[in-house]
Amino acid sequence: MRINRTFSFRVAISTAAACIFAVLLFCISSIGAYAAETATQRGGMSINVKDADIRDVLSAIAINMNKSILYTGADEKITLKLDNVSAPTALDCITRLVGLTYIVEDNIVMIADSKTLAADFSKTLAVTELKLNYISADAFYTQVKGLEIPVEMVTMKTNDRKIWVRGIPQDIAKVRELLSFLDKTENADNGMIGSAVNLFKLYNLTFIDSYTAQRAIKDLKINVNTYLVGQNDIFLFGEAQPMNAALQVLGAVDIRTGTEMVPIDYSNDAQNGQANLERRKQLILDMMPELHDEDIIITEDVSRDSSQAHYIMYIDERPNVISKVKRLIQMIDDPTLGEPQKYLI
């Protein structure tokens, strides 16, 4: 028997855990404080926001769902337009947009990354038995592990057509979806070797999120299956011709757009200011590999007063990326800010 554990710690949310994290209660009456529109229509709700605080948007969804939302992510600014969708659909879109997921416990919706949810709520994780018809459990195990879906998997040497999966419902659903793609006659007996290998592609996005990429492919009705891997990657599965078409579409839409240049850091050290900012820039690039060297610019001394130096670091990026970089700089200045805050909405 083999057990794959993609997460290694267990933290049950309790009264003690509540003392570790700051819990902020946002008044529902404050929703109108951001530049956004939310409207409830018959059978659904509409959202039209630009650079809005994600917690305010989640507040509107919480009202519509008649539930409280516990948000553990960082401060985010999001831009989103949805017309007449259900509240759960809106919640799904927003969590995908920022690379998070959620589970529902009674009247509380908990939003975090999959690994955090799996760790915090390990006692309530579901165990599902999956049956395979054409591919082996070992072959499927390898594919799930390669995509880093945060689930536990158990295979038995005595039965190569069954696999047990443990995780949050959304991740188990992803595993089921992947199984429906792979468990086909053309992949039988060859352990995913041969032509099947050429039908898989993990596309790393640079300028758009994976949800936007998926929508672009679906809107053009290209016959490939898509699977979102976090916020910046999309997994494609299909025949060669539609696969090439999908790759061309992604190449056309994954371009820099809607960026702005803003200052994010500075130094007044006349002797070492520029060098210090260069080191901080490299640390940011190391911690956020989606950024490029040319995205961050460090100026020469731009002080008005010759008696004091003034070096500035700028970033040319999208608003949501800028927010993440600013948060990262705060954590560099004060590492104790590294623990995620939990917001009860």
C-alpha cells in the first residue's frame, strides 16, 4: 500500500487558534464604501466591480447566501463583472480568480488555499473510492501528483483498478474530472505512454489568470478539456488539432494589458540605497517567480535636496499583482505579518 501525503500538518480551528489570527468583523452596512455595483436579480445576482476590496465583494455574496464568510487570504483588489449568476457561482468565480477555494460548514463558508483547508479541517475530509476501467491506479496516481492537487491517495498492489482519495470536496471533484479525461480506451495498458502523452499540456500563464484563459477557450468552443491549476496555470487535454488551436488562443490573450506603474519602495541611504533596493528587488523576484526583471525599476537619486539621497523602486504591473507585491514588502519589513489573517464577513 502506498500513501501520498501532499500536506504534512494538521491544525484544527479552535478557540486557541482564534487567538493566533486577527479576526476582523466587517459591518455589512459598509459594502457601499467601494467603487462597485452589486445587484440582486430574480434568480441571481450581478456584480460589476473595479479594483474593489475582495472582502467587500464577499460581503455582498454573504448577504445573498445568508451565510457568514471566513476569509483567510491577503488583502486583494479585484476587477470582475458577472451578470445574473447564483451566489455560489459568484463565490466560485471570485475564489478561482485569486487562486483560493472554499468549504461550507453549516452557515459558515471558509475561504483559503486547498492545503490550508485540508490541514485545518482534516477531521471532516471526505474519503472517496474511485474505480478505474482502462488505466492503472499507479498511472493515475502519477498524473494527480504531477498536477499537485492537494489530496491524499492510497493505491493497493493487489487491486490496480481502485484508488482511494481523501481531501476537500472541490479537490476530489478535480480528481474525478481528471479521471474522466484519462480513463479511456486509448490510454489502456500503456500506463499513459505513447500518444496520450502528446495530448497533455500544462500552460504557464504570465499576464492573465487561469479562469480568464479557460473562458477564452470555452467562448471559442474549442474542443479541449481544461483544468485550472491554481491562479496562473491551466491544464489542457485533447486531440492534437484542437490542442494547437487552444495554445494559439492562449498565446494571443496572455499578453500584458491594464498595467500601471506605481512606486512600491524607496531608500534615503546615500551610500547604499540603490544597492539595498536591488537586493530587495531580487528577493521579490525570487518569491514571486511570475514577475520579470523588467517589471521592477529602480531609479537613480531623484532627491530635490542634494544633502539627502532618494532612490525609488517602481513596478509596472496589474493592480492585483501590485497589491501582492506591496503586501510582500510589508512582510519583508516585518516578518511577523506573515501569518494569514482571517476575516469574518
